[in-house]
Amino acid sequence: MTENVTELNSKEFDNFTKEKIVLVDFCADWCMPCLMMAPIIEKLSRKFKGKIKFGRVNVDDNKELAQKFRILSIPNFMIFKNGKIKERFVGTIPLKEFEEKLKKFL
């Protein structure tokens, strides 16, 4: 995706999310709300660089992860802290609101 957002698959997922604070964006290339959120995720990944890791999971390419986390609607965002899900939210979210959600975990 970008230098600040890591494309994840099932092999890398657990290792990527096991330490620190991680935001994972479950999305698909055909999903218009996902495409609308991409620039917001990119801005946030730059703003929180070094504090929060950002990952992206394409649900079409990683069906096993989508099933494991019961992804029924996208975009679907999960915040992990040391491998545990701390928060989950679905749909488009304005930049400022998303930023406030992330700040709670710093």
C-alpha cells in the first residue's frame, strides 16, 4: 500500500500485531468506503509513525483472517495492543474522530 502501511497476510499477521499498538484496516480494492478511508489511514500512519503500527488486510486475498476476526462489513478497523484486540469500529470515520480514537491508546 504505502511505506507506512504494511500489507498483511495470515503468515505475518500474528507477528505484526503481537507487540505495541497496531491499527489493522480490513478492506477490499472494490469497496468504495475503503477507498475513501485510504488517504485518511495514510495521513494517520504518518502522524503516528513510531507510535502506532499500521497494517492492511485485503479480505478477498485473506479470507481466513476475515473469518477468524468475523469481518462482515468493511472497512473494518481493529486496534491491537500487545496482540489483543482493544477496539473495533466499522465504516467511514472522519479524520479528526479517527485521530481521537487512536490517541486514547498512546
